[in-house]
Amino acid sequence: MASNTVRTRFAPSPTGYMHVGNLRTALYAYLKAKSKGGTFILRIEDTDQGRLVEGAVDVIYDTLRQTGLLWDEGPDVGGPVGPYVQSERMGMFRQYAEQLVEQGKAYYCFCTAERLEQLHADQKAAGEAVGHYDGHCRDLPAEEVRRLLDAGTPYVIRQKMPREGVTGFDDAVYGHIEVNNAELEDQILIKTDGMPTYNFANVVDDHLMGITHVIRGSEYLSSTPKYNLLYDSFGWEKPVYIHCPPVMKDAQNKLSKRNGDASYQDLMAKGYLSAAVLNYILLLGWNPKGEEEIFSLEEMVKIFDESGISKSPAIFDPLKLRALNAAYIRRLSPEEFRKMADPWIDKAVHVEIDRDLLCANLQPRCEVLGEIPEQLDFFDAPLPFGPELYANKKQKTTPDTARQALSALLPVLENLPDWNKDAIFEACKAKAEEMEVKNGWLLYPLGIALSGKQRTPGGGTDLAAMMGREETLARLRAALAAL
């Protein structure tokens, strides 16, 4: 493994869905690797068995594949530093913790849960910071440690943190950060059940997998000094850190699935385009250098640089996502749009209509695919409506003028030899000229008669072409009878 090769990783926990912030981390890690001709690794961190959700690993795979963030090494594709599922790596962590114990950089802690509870109660009573371990077992004599181990006393392995001075690190986004070592607790590396803690497993895995750049959320900034002290204890080279700002719902609240905020899966279910969502997530806390904001994944690889990542929290703006999604829909070819729209049309339309013509009308008006069905609720059967719907100030129509217009149009359409969009429009336009009225005066009532709605995907003549001759004439006659 060449030391100058950029290696990044996305290391999600399989907890059920892909949060927008998680997907952004995956995207930035992918772009950092690909922009430097490096390697993007997928590692599944499933050591917290209590939080695992069945099927969640498939959600991770499906999301990354749908968005095009394909990994070079991972659980399903393998690679030189596997296994890539943390629970399958369990045997290797203890030896590293034991190594630190032998070197005097970690120790066995035999404190019981009762003693720790009492310690926290005493800290609270004294007005001190609660939860900080007091180092009770840090300097136990070697013979006492041996006696307790031989007796089978439960223990954890803790890292010996320095008590004085500071630990600092440089972050690519937030700059130089320092923490007083006196604030750092002797962190647990191996728990009583023999499992490694998240922090410990993370560092060991990143080192063994040759990760050169660690990209993650800014909530990990405060843990990074602990990570670096582990790297120092082992004498390992530290990675470059790139911490990303939080994704917020508004100025006060972080985006949270628990609060009903959208995950990637939710956005797909609402009919957003995968490429548009990925493009929007790119811009959550990262600024392109020019005015352009629409980028394919290939273009993102060419322009991405972590210097564009902001320190400020990124506000998730549903209206901007919607506008970006609409722009992506406009850019689809008619064939691509038809393929994407068909499943949504199927939810509402169960009769034969001209779908190509429908899609030609939908594409320039559609912002989110999930809103298609509600626009098409009149195709299967006429909607009930009152004559007041024909009233329109702009077109100068009333129920009375609508009756005149539909009466004039019926024989024209009954006698039309060719039934297609252009033929229908030209025949209606000729009738308007003959009657010396505006097209809208004649055609607005036609749209109402066919749909029972004021807003439709296409005007009256397009709706007639979509529905076909028989259905159009049947609805026209029924509308006239009702007037």
C-alpha cells in the first residue's frame, strides 16, 4: 500500500436509515479519495449490538449504490485489509490494548459499578464535574493486579492519559485546536465483556486500514485529542482530520430523524431524484468557487477541495432542495422522464391515455415526482364539480358562456377526422376565429369539462388528446347536460 495514496473511509453504524448528514460524510470522503486518485473504503461499524436494526446494512449498500458512491474496498467486494465489518475484527483489538498495558500506557481497572456510582454521587455533592474517573486503579501494585486477575475479577482496560500540559491537533476546517490534558478522562479501551469501545476500535481500524484522511462530523472534534494520544502511544502516523459542520433544521435544532426530519429514504419515497439529493447535500456546508451549483458526480470529483468546507452550521433548506430537484427534472430527456414518472402515474391512472403527451406536459411543471398522482385524479373517472368552476375573470367566462362554448365545440370535435393534439387545437382555434372570441374563452371551459379542476397537466385540447375521442365526447356531453 503506497504511503502517498489517499485512503478515506465511510464507517456507518447500521441503525436503520441514511441520515442526510451521514450521506454528506460519505460523499465528502468519496470525493476526497477520488479527486486525488485514491481509495474509498466502506467499513460497517456494528459493535454496538443494542442499536443494530435488521436490514440496515442493505440500506447503506442501496443508498451508496443509488447515489453512485461506489466503494473500492468493503464487506462485499473485499480488499487487502479486511474484514470490513467491525464485529468480524473483534479478535484483534485486545492484543493492542494488552500491548499498551505492557508498555505502562494503559492499565487494568477493577472498579465495580457500585464504586463508580458512589464516585459520581460524591462528585455531584462536591459540585465537581460528574462522570470523570478518578484514576483509582491507575497505579495498583503489580502483585495486586495479578491477584485480582487470577481471582477472575471483572475489569476494563483504561488508557493512561497525561495529567499535565495540552494535546493539540490541526483540523483542515477548524484549524488548530488544543485541549488541557487535565480535562481528559482515562478512557476505557476494552469493556468488561471484552469488546472494544467505539473510540479504541476506530483508531486501531483506521491505522490497520491505512486511512490517511478522516472525514466526519464536527461532533467528534472533542474526541480527537483522545484519538491522537492513542496514535502517539502506539507510535503510529496520525491521519489528516477534516471535520464537517453540523446539518441543522434551523438556527437552533440539528436535523434529526427522531423529530421527523427527512432521511435519504424519505426523500426517495417522496419522489426526489437521487442525483439532485446528492447535489444538494454537496452544497450543505461546502461552497463551489463559481456561480454554478448543478454538478454531476464526475464534475464534483473534479472540483472538490476541502478548503471549500465551511465552519458554520449548514441549514437544510427544503425549498432549495425542491428547486434543485425541479432543475434536474427539466434536464432529463423525455424518455428518462417517462421512465421515472410511469410508476407515479400508475398510482393514479388505470385507463388508457396518451402517456407521452401527458409526460410532455408534466415535465416542465413537475418539481417532485411524488406530486404527480394528485394531479391526475380525474383520468379514471370524472370528478364531481359545480358550474361555478367555469367562472374565470381572466378568460371572461361564466357558467352561461361555458354552455355556449361547449355547445359550439361538441360538433367540431364529433366531426374531427384526425384525433391528435395538433388537429384538435387547430379545429378549436378555427372555431374561435369563426365566433370572433379568444381561444381561452372557448378552451378554458373544455379543460374544466374534461377534468373538473382548474389546474391540470395541460390545457383542454391536450387533455382531449390524452383521453381519446370517446372519453372526451362522453365527458363533454355530460358537462353540457349538467349545465
